[in-house]
Amino acid sequence: MAVHILFVDDHREFAAAAREFLELKGYRVTLAYDGMEALERLAEEVPNLVVLDVMMPRLDGWATLESLRRNPATAGLPVLILTARKSNQDVTHSFAAGCTWYYGKPITDFEDFALVLRRLLEDREETAPSQNDSQTRLSS
């Protein structure tokens, strides 16, 4: 089964282009256009990774991320903040809110962006407990 990415950005043309690129890389991509829609999508299905813009209507990316981190079902999800906001304060705020990685817009090299996503997914697989580890912990 393909790795599932939830891509959240209010710029619909950009989101569609990103989905097309990521699908060519073999990912399954669901789009959401603001934080409220992202939370609705997450209630339906938890993806393997979330790409999240900051400046969006209804619920911005930081508030969305904080909501994800409070929910036990999504607390451990890797979340890449993808935004044009690049000040040191914005980066610090993003990591304080719980992002896994921060990537600035515009994306000038989609291959590099895909490499970052792959690395975040690999890191999650490496740190996730195996089924045997879980069983061992439960029986201890």
C-alpha cells in the first residue's frame, strides 16, 4: 500500500501541482485547503505524514499543528511545515508548536523536497516500535 501524505495548503493550484508530483513519486496524496478541512480529513484517516502551510483561512497551520499534537491518534505524526514565512521567529514558533521539519516556500527544487519527505518517513519507520517490541512491553 502506498504511503499516504496529507498536503494542506490554501493555494489550490500549488497543492494540485504538488499532489501530481508526489503521486508520480508513488505517494498517495489527500489535499486539504485549510486547517479545519485538514482536521476533518485526519478524523477520517490518519496519514503517514502531513505537509502543512501556515497562512491559511479558518485555522492556520500552527493552530492545526497544536491540535494534532494534543490528539493521541495524531500526536506522533511527522509534520513538515511548508511556508513562505521564513523569519527566525517563525521557524522557532513552528518547532515549538511541534513540527518535525520546516521547509520554506517557494519550493525551487521538488526533488530536494521529495528527499526531505522520504527522510522524514524513514525516520518515523526507524523510531516506530516493532510489533514484537509492543508485545514485549505489554507482557512485561
